[in-house]
Amino acid sequence: MQEKRGKLLAKALVWLVAEILLNFLGIDNLADYSEFVFEKNVVILRG
């Protein structure tokens, strides 16, 4: 249980540092867009 908690904490810390760094560099929107593009459960509406 302790090992899972440590891995989760490490992943959250890496994510937080990456978000802060990308936001500081002004490319956070680019990262958010890539998450949207590569999301598997995207609904596409056709007209």
C-alpha cells in the first residue's frame, strides 16, 4: 500500500511541475490541445 501511495505522489508531483513549467513558458495550451487530440473517448459530430 505504501509503495502505491509513493508512486501516486511521484506522478502527481511530476504532473504539477510539468504544468507549472509549461504555463511559465506559455505553451500550456499546446499541451492541453495534445491531450484533447489524443483522448480516446472523443465524440465527433457530423452535420
